[in-house]
Amino acid sequence: MGRSRKPFPLLRNLMVTDIGAGGKAIARDENRIVFISHAVPGDVVDVQIRKKRKNYLEGDPVKFTKRSNLRAEPFCEHFGVCGGCKWQDMTYPEQLHFKQKQVTDQLSRIAGLGDQVKEKITPILPSPQNTHYRNKLEFTFSSKRWLTREEIATAETITEPALGFHAPGLFDKVVDINSCHLQSEPSNAIRNFIRQFATEYQYPFYDIRNQKGLLRNLIIRTATTGEVMVVIAFFRNEAEKITKLMEGIRDAFPEITSLQFVINPKGNDTLEGLDVQTFSGRDHIIEKMDDLRFKIGPKSFFQTNTRQAENLYRVVAEFADISDDQNLYDLYSGTGTIALYLARKARYITGIETVSEAVADAVKNTELNGITNVSFITGDVKSLFNDKLFAKHGNPDTVILDPPRAGIHGDILSALLACTPGKIVYVSCNPSTQARDLVPLLEKYRVEKIQPVDMFPHTHHVENVVLLVRDI
């Protein structure tokens, strides 16, 4: 008979002192770091440990001996279950404080900038809205909703379906969402109508483990122009049921500008490679940013916090300080929003992006805004950013970098060091990989300015912009 596993300990009266890079609270037990969910610096808590590693522990608070004065009352009924907006229990000014601290610590430590960071960094830009700021949400249908611990403890069998967000870290569990504070109306009304309609007419919600069901995903996009896009993904093509649901949505919400659907029998939820069909309205919506207009389709990437994206791009423009005789290169250009925003001041801008659909959107938006001094290339940045490209479009005076969370490929860093543009403006959604990438660039560049930007209130995520200037 095997030995029984030793239960994880309950640690009492831990003082929470800080926030870690992943957004979890930090306390210490003797010489070990303890990461705690749903705690705030200043809390004194009893913590039930659920994970033990050599150098750290992880756990959940089970009792608060003292509650921090940095605490705020969570405003969402789904807080603590949904997994999103994890910092609702902390005041917004303190959220900003810890995001600024995260950027400062990582650039100081990982990039080796030390005290230089405090001299170069400016206060984080708060989001104009800290609720209802997202212009896009993706919801998942599930044949069985995620149950709370309290529900699991009851003897009753609960098998209700769900339309909401994945439970934290679980691909096959979905938390049913009644009211979400991330997106403005009619988002909640549309989602709840679809759930009610599907339940009433007994449409089967998707079972991801057994790959069966009809209703799979729901995407809702809203724009500051008032336009609304709704896209429903069905697992199989049941024309009569699909038409009935789409007609119901169209009739209930005449304000929907673009109503679309797609059949997705794939193993993942992405729309890549799928034919999205327009049921009513247009196949896109229009968003505005300053004096620019953008076509947004069902597969388009667009910054999800529109108003803060405007502020972010203003920072990029200020850092770049472009003149009309300069050539710019926008690496990882996406749908071209940064390039188009900067185009009015540059001689010429060349954007490079690997995703062909994004480049197609960028070209459409270039035409929509009557911009003639920008072009976009589809391909791998590390293969295209070289002397052959410079011979065609000119040597880079300034380079804009806005890579994915993983950061910049080493070949691109080498290419930048070889062509040495006068300025590099590095936009990052992950300050730790940004700090890592700065290390080789500091051989020939100095950090001139640092500007954190809060794109995602009530989360630990932070955007950061760094201006690098070539040392002469």
C-alpha cells in the first residue's frame, strides 16, 4: 500500500508585501516566497497552500486577519470566478502604481539600466475608462457550465449550459456570464438574448471534450462610432436552425451593423482559414481614431481599448518626432494602425507583417484614408528587413517595433544593429521580453524616454513604450 500524500499546509498571518510580475500578491514564510491569489499588499491573511515548489509556494487566502487600505470593493458579480479583471479588489491608483513598478523593476534588473530608469520614465498613462473599455469580446458556449466550490459541495446535479469565458487555466470549463463590465451595451443584452433563445429552442451548446453540439463561439465588436458586429461560430452547418437564430438576433437588435456567422469544425476556435458569411448588414464595421477611419472585419486585429490606443499612438508619434524627409519602418505592423497614424508626418513608411489577412486590412485602411506614402509587405520580418528592402524603400531613419509578447527575434536585433537607424521606438505588451531585447541594442543605443501605458485596467498587464536613440 502506497504512502498517503502529505496535505499542503495552512500558513497563518502572512503579511502581503508586494505584487509579482504575474499579478499575484507576494508574502514570505521564513525564506520562501508565497504567491497568493486575490490578495492586496497590506493584507494579513491565512493562506491554504495548493502548490509547493523548491523555491516558492502558491496558495489561496482563507481568512483575512487584516484588510489592506489599498482594497476596493469588486464591482462585478463574477469576480473571483471568471478569472478576468483580477485586480478589481485594488484601487485603480494602486493598480497604476504596481504597473509602473513592474516596468521600472524589469527594465532596471533585466535590461541592466539600474537607476537610469527612474530618470527616464514618466508616470503611467491611466486609461480614460477603466470599465466598458474593450471594443471586442469573445465568448464560448459550453454544454455544462463551470460550477463554484459551493455548488460542487451540494448533492444536487447541475448540468446547465454556459455562454461566457473560460475558467482560469481550463480549456474545457466555461463560466456562465450574466453581466460583464468590459464592453458597453448592447454587448450584455445580445449575449443574454442568444443564451435565452438557444435554451428556449433547445439548441445544443458545444461540448469541447466530445466534439459535439451546434453553438460554439460568439464574438461581439463595438466601435466608438456606434457600430456593432456580431459573429457566431457554429460547429456544424444546420441551415434551418442557423437562419432562425440569426433572424432572431437581427430582429431583436436592429442596431447591429454587421451580423455574420461561420461554420467551424476545426479543433481550435480561431477563424483562420474559415469562410465567414454575412447574414445581414456589412461585412465590416468602421472605427475612428483621431481623424483616421478603420475598416474592421471579423478576423481583423485592432487594439481592444480604442481610446487608450489613441493615447498610445500619440506617445509613439511624440517619441518618433518624425520629419517629412524621413523613412520609417513599422515592423510587426498588424493592420497598419501605427503606420497610418504616423504617415501624415513621414516621407514614407514601410510596414512588415506575417499575417496576410492583417496586411489586407492595412491596405484597405490605407485606401480608405487616402494615404499614399505607406506600403505593407506580407512576410517574415527577420527575412525581409535587410539591405535588399532598403535599396527599394530607402534606409531606415526610424524603426517602430510592436512585436507579440514573445518579443523580437535575434536576427532582427542583429539587423537593427547593422543598419543603425537614428531612432527605435519599441512598443511592448510584455516589459520583461522588452527588457531582454534592449540588452543587445544598448551596445549602440541609449534609452532616452520610457512611457508605461495602461491598456487593460483591473489586470496586471501593462503596455510600455521605450525610445532608443543611436549613440553618435
